[in-house]
Amino acid sequence: MIQIQNYSEKFESEYWKAVIDKIPTPCQKLILKSCKKYLPTNFFDESSDEFKTLLLAPLQKLKEAYSFINENSLEIMNKESFIKSDKNNPPMKKLYKKLHDSYSIIANSEVNKVSVRVRLVRSSGLNVCPYCNRDYINCRADNVAGAQLDHFFSKAKFPLFSICLYNLIPVCGNCNRIKGAQKLEFSSPFDSSINWINDITFTYDGTTSDDMKIIVKTESGTEHNIAGMRIREAYQIHSTEVLELIEKKQMYNNTQNEEIQKVLGKINLSDSEIKKIIFGPEITEDQFKNKPLTKMMYDLHKELKIYP
């Protein structure tokens, strides 16, 4: 629902340093030797540090690797990563278990007395969950994150991606928990190929609290996010906000403006200033990251022709 921009080079460097402090060079080399057996041959370029290439691979590169593995080398990856077992969730081999378990150690480690988990959330520029745009995820202290980090590609099934920066998405606990139980192909907020503003839109049906229904329309690339994380169901409790907005719109007319002007007396306000008093400031796309429900209200303001 909210697109996340890539992190700054400064933060990427910060994250890289935090990782190599916890993953020794011999372990890095073993991981690289193993993963080259099942990653696309063009995954690594001529970079002098291939482990860094893996760690900071952008979302598009991870997506391509994920698709390649599923289509061409899943059996090889599983053989490299897991101990042979008849169980649905076989135990990981020691090397990949170390990589998998290092996620929590790295996320909770501190740089200048601020945890990496908190620094990651702050660096994303998010105060609300990018999946639902309902719950705050802001940090409560330098070592107390308000967000959980969703492994977009499951670290249980793809342990190689356990600590890849662009596989970690700051989200609310509800979205993280519900998504984790699904087997759908979700869309990552880091995916710049999706038009997040236009591909998810809110509208409504009904006129009273008894029949009001909030409708979320999606394009094919984002439908699994909305359906799989039960976003439509979550938004139904916000019918009150929608009804209040509709009532304000019905009241906002020339007669109402004249009455407001009379009440204010000598204070001569323009129509746009009165509109701002009634509906609040116009919502911009930049605000989606900072305030809950802004995407819904943005779309409804347009539908009701409150703001263009």
C-alpha cells in the first residue's frame, strides 16, 4: 500500500558493517561457495566483495533469484540448506542455521547505542505499516522498535535471504503474523514496478452505519496483499470515519460557508481556508508514510471532490 524507497548509501554501509561484525569471513566464504550452486550465474558481478553484493541486493535482484531457484534449482538449494528429512520442515544444516540465527543477533545489535532494528525502521522513513496503513510502527526508544521486520521471502524456506537488507520490511505485528501463515505471492513495498498509488484504491457503498461497506479495489499485482493480509476486513471498523466525511461533504455548500463567515465576523476567510477548517489540510502522498488511514482518506477526498 505504501512504497518504500531504497535506503541511503550511508545506511547500507552501516548495515553492512553491523553484519560483518557478526558473520566471520570464513563463514561468508562458505556461504558464497554453497549459494553459487543454485543462484543465477549472473547474480554476482565483478564486485570485489560478493558477500556484500548478496547482503545489499535490491529487491528486483532478490525477486529474480527467487524465481530462478523455484524454476531451476530448488532441489539443489534444499540439498545445500537442509538436512535430508521426511518432515515438512527439515532442520537446517549448520552453516545455514548460523546464517538464519544471526538475523536476531544483528537486528538487536547496537550502533552508537541504537539498535540496528530501530535504525532500519527510522531509515525507512516509515511511521505506519506499509502493508495496511493503519498501525503505527514508530520506535519507542533507541533500543525499542515499534515495528516487526517481515522476511518478505521466508527465512525458514530461503535461509540464504535471512539477513538480506531488502528482504526485511518494517511492518506492524498484525500484518506480519497474518502474512506469515500464507502461501501467496505477495508484492513487496520495495517493488518500484508497482504503482502503489493507483493500484490500490478505496471507495465505499452504503449511507448508514448499518449498511456502510468500505471497498478496496486492486490491480492483479497487489490483490494478494489485500486479500492475504485481510486488509479489507480490517478496514470495515472505519465506517464511522467515512460516514463523518460524507456528512461534512453534504454540509459543505455555499449556505454553510456564509454561516461560518457570519460566526467568524471580521475574520475574512477564503473558501479554501474554510474547507481546510472543515476537512483538514489536503492529504499528500508524502503523508502516507506518517499517518494511519491517509490512503483511504486521500482516495475518498478525490471521490467526493473535496480536494482535486
